Amino acid sequence: MHFGQPSGFAGGSSVRKSTLAELGRMHPILFLGSIVFALSLLLMSGVTARAAGRVALVLTAEDYQKLPKSSIGTKRGAEIAEALKARGFELIVSPNPSNATARASLRDFAAKAEGADLAFVVLIGHGVAWGGQTFFLATNTELGRATDLLSRALSTTNIAQIVGRAQTGGVFFFMTSPTFESPIEGLDPRPQFTSEAPKNTVAVFSSSARIPVSRIDAAGEQAAEALTKMLQQPSPSLSEAVKVASNGSMGAVFGRVDEISLAKPAPAPAAQSVASTAPQAAAAQRSEEIEGKLEAERRAREQAETRARDEQLRAERAQAEVLKAQADAKKAQADVERAQADAEKAKQEAKRVEAQAQIAATQVEGLRHVPVAAPIEDTQLGQKQRRLIQQRLRELGLYTGPIDAIMGPLTREAIMGYQKSRSAAVTGYLTPEQFDALLPNQTE
């Protein structure tokens, strides 16, 4: 890097040497600070040149000391790391890290991420959320209360800030759900990220509130496998990585970054003569144009396939809704028919009850207008007539007592039987009409 000379140092080397010597004698501290500042600029220049590439940190926690084993495993982390390496990433890989090891790896990564073109952090293992943050649990994590997370786990919010030091960055957390011996109040197995992500960084979680707790581990395994396969494709992209790492749309994504190809960058061209550089540059340009066209065609094809799948899903959902509506309509029709049948049955029953009521009313009304004849008193009957009554009732099989002209209980019971046989009022005393019917043409 070229710096112009300050006006105070214009002249030969002897003037510069004497001036520096004089400055050293007059202000030794200022002189030393100038030297340190210059060295710092040189070191920063070296760091910037070194960091202007792709860097990634892969932390995989599987074998926990105080918690059940994570179901994804370090093998998957190694596969993702190998795929990133093939894409030109400089890697820091830490399988089964303790809290101290994970933090040391993160510090090393922070130095590499400063000014890098692209920086990724991949976290695989148990995770919990508390206070609007999601924490990655190291293998020796032991919690007694939620606040222990601040010192015994890694905050994805802080990791996103570190990743944000690069030109573009991403944090990918493939979460599994831990089980604690004693429940800890305030912890959530689903991710939280209430802070605003850096504008050049995206934080992706394989789980979200849309996924049941019982499915968090399976979702993490599925997303990690999908990312591994995607990174092994010829021309992966950052948007594809975000999509598969978040299980389509079921996981959680915070922040947004521009579309970037994850294909391995071409190596820097070696110094060549002007004569040989021009044809190669033209060929490289044509190659880039062809590759760009192929990439555009691939993306157009993928977009068309995505649209076709979306249309198919919409058609299937519409068909399902139509079938459901038809089933509901059939059920409603059956309910209507059943209600109509019940109404008709109730109508017929009402008619029957009404007819019976009318008949009963008619009978009551008829009885109301039938004159009730006064019964014949015993004193109105002679002894002969009483004997004839007993005799006639015996002939009818109603009287079983002696023919003694005494209108006693047996005679009354026989008269009641006679009245029942004529559907007349049962009183045990004959009316004049009943007497004439029983003994026609009889006088005292």
C-alpha cells in the first residue's frame, strides 16, 4: 500500500533521519507510538489480505456429559465441513467441544471473519431459547437456572454479530432438544431471535414454533442431511442453503442476504504477457458467459419446477377442498332428509294425537248431552218384581244367590254385571230403561 510523504518530510534521507532522531529525543513516547501505529497498519493490511476469502466454523456436539446424546452426530458435521472445504472455505472444525474449546474456536473464527468475503458458522447439537436468544450447548454444559446459559453456552445472537464482520455471513443451527434431569423454568426448545440480525447476515434454524417438540430432533437431522447434499451439488447457492437448512418453510429464518453462489471461486490468474493474456481473457469471458447462461437456465428450470410443484400442491389442496365440500354437502343433504323424515313422522304423530283428541272430545261432548236417568228405588219395586229381577239375572248367569226378593250385595253385583254388559254406567241400581229391557211388559 502506498502512502504519500507528509510535507514535513520533504527532502533527502539525511533530513528524514535527523528529523526522526530529533523527534525521538524530544518526544520518545510519541516516537514509539508512531512506530507501533505503522506496524499496526502493516499487520492490518496483512490480516485484511489474508481474510478476503471464505471462512467457516463447524461446531458439532454429540456426546454430552450431563445431557442425553444428540441424534445428529459429529459424522454429519464432518460431512458438511468437507463439503464447505470443497467450496473453497477455510475451516475451523471442533467436534464435541467443551464450553472453553467452543469459545476459543469462536475467537479464532472472529479473527478470520473480519473482512472476509463470506463467513459461515454451522452449529449441530442441543439448543434452547431464553430471553429472546437461542443458545448452543457445549458438551460439558450443566445448567441449574436459565441465567447459566450466558456463561455456559454460546448465544447465536452474538455469533451472528461476529459473522456480520464479513461481507456476507450465515449462521446455521441444526437443533436437537435436550432433556434436563430437573425442569428449568423459562427455557424453550424452539428458537428465539428477537435482536435484529446484521444487515449482511442471515440466521437459520432447523426448528420453529410450527414444528412439534417431539419432531425437533427429526427436523434437525433432515435439514442437516439436506444441506450436506445441497453443498455437494455442482452450483449451490446461499438461498438454497437457507431453504434446506430451514426445512423448507417449517424452520425459522431471521435476517436476509443477497443471492450468492457457493460454487468454488476460480483461482487467481498468474501473471502473463499482454499478448497471451488477451486471448485467454476473451476465452475466460466466453466461459463465464456460457457458465452464466447455464446457471440462468438451471435457475429458470428450478424456478419452473418450483412453480409446477406449487401449482400441483395448490391443485391438490383445491381438489381436497372440493372433495371435503362434496362430503359436507352429502352429509348436510342426509341431515336435511333425516330432519324432513323426522318432521313428517312428527306431523303424522300430531295428526294421530289430534284425531284421538277429537274423538275423545266428541265422546265427552256426547256424554255431556246424554240425560242420566234416575235409578229405581227399592221401595218402588214390589216383592214379585224383585224376584223376577233375581230370576232373570240368574238366567243371564249373573246372579248366583237365592230368589228371596232381597236386593242384597249379590243382587247388586249381578245388576252391575248386567250394566257392564250394556256399556252403561255401573251403579248396581237399575234405571227404568234397564228394568224394561231386563223385564219387558212387567208391572207391579
